[in-house]
Amino acid sequence: MTIPPELSSARAETLRAVSERIGHEFRDLTLLDRALTHASLGNEGRLSYERLEFLGDAVLGFVVADHLYSRTPEIPEGELTDQRAQRVSREPLSRIAKKLDLKSALAVGRGLRSQELDSPRIQADLVEAILGAVYVDGGIRAARKFVRKHVLSKGALEIIAKKKTRDAKSRLLHLAQCHGLGQPRYVLVESTGPDHDRTFTVSVTIGGDEYGTGTAKSKQAAEMEAAEVAVEALRRNIEDGEAEDAGS
């Protein structure tokens, strides 16, 4: 990686460290420099990350959508849209930026306060700008590699699954998918009682294995109860498997 003449040796060294952390060696290091330059330096004639952020946002949406479409063929369009939105939203992207310590390499003007740099908006913008730079520098293959490594990693998806508090069925779905287990399936085991006072029992299976059952006065509530049981059972199985792997 040669140092472009417009970059100081110190700046180039900082950018090299970022390049190593994100897992992409830039042919054009000035792209990474631009992705890590805030608009507050615009009065000094420096190009900011805003255009690369615009491009990176589009590339991120496409790569995540393509991944979900290819890996989860049984999921309907509405759920695909929801899952994509979760993966490309501000909070998980800002976590990625902090993990990669992008703030330490961000060139900013003197008027920008530290608390502004810590905002989830700026942190998420940096990830999108970096992705835009990776795409321009290395094409779609390099962009896919970046997204798989950082946005679609097991750790990132587990954070989403834990943060997702909408309902137990959603938590179970995300937990199962981030471990490559497929989609949970709910089966009505039995329905008892008179028509005006029915009781439903539902089981939930993942990959052919039953993880929980639930009983309630509606099928929806029974599914939710089964999902609550299954979330805990699946987490125990995952933890036990990781413990076995660590001990082998």
C-alpha cells in the first residue's frame, strides 16, 4: 500500500490501522481518508464522507437484502423488509463503528464537540461511508465481504436478537437464523373444550427438533408461550454447544 502524496505519513499510518481492522487493503488510500473526513473540514477544501455515505447506504441495503432473499426463501416480503431494516438501522451500525474504533481516525474541524462524534448518527454514517469506499475501491465482492464480516456476523445478529423485544416469536426467529438453524415452525397439537371456551396447545420446532410447547385460550397466545420456552431452550443448547467446542 503506497502512501499518496496528499497524505502525511502519520495520517497514512492511521488509515492503514483502520484498513487492517475492517479487513480490506485499499488500493486507493485516499478513499478511506475521505470516508473518515467529517464535513466540518469542508472550509479547508477537504472532501467529506457524505457522498461515500450515500453510496454505502445503497450498497448496504442491496447486499443485506440479497443475503436475506437467498438465505431465507421461506420468509415473506414483509418480514424480509423488517429484518433488513433491523440490520441496517442506526444502532447496530453505530456499534460496529465503535467496535472498529472509527472515531479515533475521523478527521474533524475544531468546532465539532466530542459528544457529537459519539452520536449514533455519525457513528452509523461512518460505517456506511467506509462501505462506500470499499465498494469503489474493490467492487461488489469486497463490499459483500465487509458486510458479511461486520454487519452479518454472528455477534452482530445476536445483539439484534437480544435487543429485539417486540415479541417472543420474533426473538426466537432471529436467534434461530443467526445460528443458521432455519425458521421456527408452529404446530397445533390439540384443541380442547367447548367452542366458546377452547384451549389450544401448540409446539414449536426448529430443524425438526421440538424446543417448546405452549397452552393458552388462543392459538396466537399459545404460539407466543411456546416461543418463550423455545428461546430459553435454544439458548441453552447454543451455550452447551459452544462450551463443548471450546473444550475439544
